[in-house]
Amino acid sequence: MLSPAPLSGALADGGTLFLDEVGELPLETQVKLLRVLQEREFEPVGSNRSVRVDVRIIAATNRNLQASISAGSFRSDLYYRLNVFPLEVPPLRERRSDIPQLAMFFFSRYSRKLGKRMEGISAAATERLKSYSWPGNVRELQNVIERALILCQGPILELEPDLISVSPSEALRDTAREVAEATQPAGPSSSIKTLEEVERAHISAVLEQTRGVVEGANGAAKTLGMHPNTLRHRMEKLGIKRSAHRIS
């Protein structure tokens, strides 16, 4: 007997059944699932009669199943039965361009759910979302947006400092990697920018966006996830003049 997934399988006969976090299934359940996939039948709980089903299975997991097979926690035969047409979705930190759109999706959903009339997400909050590494992927982003909406008192969504912690080194390291990848040498005569040049360009770009403002809710320090004094020290070391980014 297989429960609870195959019970849903009877209802999904002729359709599709989605199995989330399949890598978390205990071994005894994996055996039962394998039988359903191979023989296309199962015994409902409380019955000794087999039921035949024709169901398309879509399985998802955030685990490395090949590593789980090596560790003995996932069956190789089940893996190969499920791995007919694999689709790999990169982690959120590797597709940062998707973050603003996903954030707005969750923003719209939870602002309606909470009954809040909101206008949007601030530019500083969006930059902080894009600078974070998101170890919890989309679920963590969803949770952060919902919590931020609960705490927010104004019409524009801002992020409280304790919602996500973006260290200066993490933000600059990620930006340096992205810029370095985008500026790979086209030929022998090209040169790769140094980390200092990348850091200078990134800080200058943020200052340009904030119009030279360092502190405050819309300042460059908040966007970069840095203490204002730390940012001033980096600007002095890199030879960046705030006056060059102010509006005259």
C-alpha cells in the first residue's frame, strides 16, 4: 500500500500528479512508488484490491539525488524511472534578473491578502533583494516579502535591516563575479578588470542611482548593505568623489 500520494493518483487517473520534494521520501515509500511507476497500479489504504491508473508523474526536489544514491538514501532504480525528462532550475542567486519580477508577484499576492493598499517596492529594497544570496531560494524570497509587508507602515515597501543580512563582502563579491563574467576578454589584446576596478564601478553606479546620497533610507549605504562610515572609507580608498554624482 502506498499512502498518501497514490490515493491522489486514483483521482488523477488520466491526468498529472506532482510529487514535491521526492528526495525526502523514506526508502520504504520509494519502493511502493517504484511499483506504481512500473506496474501502474496500487492498493488503496484499507483495501486488498489493486487499482490501475494511468498518471503522468512530475517530481521535484532540491536535493542532489545522485549524491543521495551514493549515500544509500535514495534508490537508483527509482531515480532512473523518474529521470525521463529532467529539467534543472538554477538557484535564485544565479538568476538575479528574475528577483524583481518574483518579488512583485509575491508583493501583489500578499498585499491583497493582508488588505494593504501599497504602491510598490522601493529601489533600495529591490537592490537589497538582488544583492542577497538566497540560500532558501524562492521560498525564502516569498517569506521575506510577506514579513516585510506585515511590518511595513507606508505605501512603499521597504526592508527592515533584520529581514535579510547582506554583508558588504558578499554584495561586492557577487557583483565582481557578475561583472567579470560579462567582461571576459574577447581576444589576446583584451584585459580583465581588477577587483578594485569592479568595486569602484559598482559603488559609483549605486551613487549615481542615489544621486550622491550616502546615508538614509534611499542612500547608497543601504542599497549596498554597508554601514555609511564603511562606505565612506571605501570611497576614500578607491578615490570616489561623492560630489561627482550629485545633481547640480
